[in-house]
Amino acid sequence: MSESSFHAPVSLPEEFSAACPATTLVTIYHVLSDEKQRRAAQEQLDAAVEIVTKSLSAVSCNWQEHPTAPHEHWVAHRFWVGTTEKVNTKELLTLLETALSGQQASNLRIAVVSSEHITAERRMLIMDVDSTLINEEVIEQLAAHAGKEAEVAAVTEAAMRGELDFEESLHARCLTLAGLPLGVIEDVQQNRVSLTPGATELVRSYQDRGWPVCVVSGGFVQVLKPIAEALELDRYEANVLETERDRNGEQLTGRVIGDVVGRATKAKMLQQWAEEFNISPTHVMAIGDGANDLDMLAAAGLGVAFCAKPALKEAADVVLRDRRLDLAALVTGL
């Protein structure tokens, strides 16, 4: 998504706010593959708007349309939903999905976000890294050098589903890296990891407004540091791989230095950085994909599950199923 794809940041109309003190922003968008589908989707979305409006009349909602410009692969509409009493965003999402269930639109996506987050003067973004900011799991890429990628990937998958203790699983996976030369870190950083589509655009949408962007990772700082510096992130935190030197040069020991950056640490860093930047946690958006992001999303005002495991989807405020991080900017009014 280019910057020109978005309107100015969404603001709540004064007359709408006065009539409906409790408000939420609904974004309905459709991911498309070609121009023909885009035209068909536009007609479908117009019909969906009518269906949703009629369905929501049962809960006395008032609507004001805020459309976004069509982009290369999607079409979207935004609506303010106003009520006299605060509406649970998950309940509203369920109502919307039920109202639209008859539409033949397998790619139809809906996101509901409270105006308390949308209308904040300043916000903060905090993200997980592996499989979120970047497409890959770094430890799997490192393990590939030891011929252990499949073995490590299976453990990673179980840990992200919440079936294994993350810290214990990380120690076990790191042991497979023992004896690898230090050069494998540079190879992975330069040749084996890539930014998730839309990552740069999402980061810039915050930075252009002077809002802080931070990342906290259960991966490794030696790989993360160049990425964080290239994106000019405000803060970053990750595990540190231990190395030692012998007659063959410097190599990995298979251990991490200090405490593991895990589930509790991620939430702690969110609280610490929010306080440092003088931003209420209510105005922080946290994005992750696995069970070790649960506490971080719970600590944030808006928790986003990104192409996530079931445990995180159930706990998140917003679920993004398409692998474009800039959709997080779309559904939060940027």
C-alpha cells in the first residue's frame, strides 16, 4: 500500500460523537487478485453495507460511511458505528460476521476498533519480529546450517501454539546451534530473512506522525539489530546468542546470555516503553502471531493477531488473516 492509498487519519465527526457517545470504527475490506475482481467486489461491498446497516438497527446503531480509496489489490469501506452505550467490539464483530454470512465473499474481512484507540493524539506500535515483522523464524534459518531446520521448526510450531514452555523450548532449540561459526548469523541476516509485505509502510505510518515504533523478539539481537537500524525503530529487544573463540575462530555455544525474552518480558517491555514515551498502554497497538505474544497483546489497548495461531486469535481484538502488515494501519484509521 502506498501512502497515497489512505485518506487523512480518521477522526470522529463532532455531530456524530454528540449523538452517539459510544463509538467504534468498522472496516470492511476485500482482498483481490485482479481488476475484474475489484469491480465485482465493489458491488458486493455496496450490497454488504445495506445488509449490515439493517442488521445493526436491532442494536440502535447509527452509521456514517468513511470509504478508503481502492488500492492495487483490495477495496475497503470504513464506518463509524455509534450507540448510546458502549458496545463490546468482539460482540459487534460477531454480529457483523453473522449479518454478512450470506454473502458469497470468501475474502471478505471485517475489523472493529474502539474509538478510544482511534482518536488518541499519540499512539505507540509494538511488534513481535519472527513471522510478524519478518516472514521467517530466525532460529530455523540458523538451524538449517546445522542440518536441523525441520527438527527445530517442529518445536517452534508447538511453542507458538502454546503447547510447550517457550523458554525451555528456546534453550533446547539453541543447543542445535552449538559449534556453528559466527558467520552464519551474517548469512541469515543478509540472505535468509525478509521483511513482511507492508512492514515498512506500517512503520512509516507511525513515524511520519512522530509516534514511536518498537519491537520485542524471542529471536536474537544479532540478527534483529541491522533490521531495527534500517527501519529506524525507536526501541528493540531480543535474546543474545553466546559465542566463544577457539583455534578455529568464533562460534556459537548453543546458549543465550541472560534471561530469555519470552512471554512475560514482552508485556514488561510494552509497559516500560509506553511509560518512557509517556503514552498510555490504552493507546498502544501490539501485533504478534504466537502464544508467547499473549501477555503483550493483553497489556496493549489494541491487540492484533497477525496470521496467528488459534490461541492468539481467540485473545486478540483484531485478527488479520492476510500477510500484509499495512492492513493494521488501514483498520486503525491511518
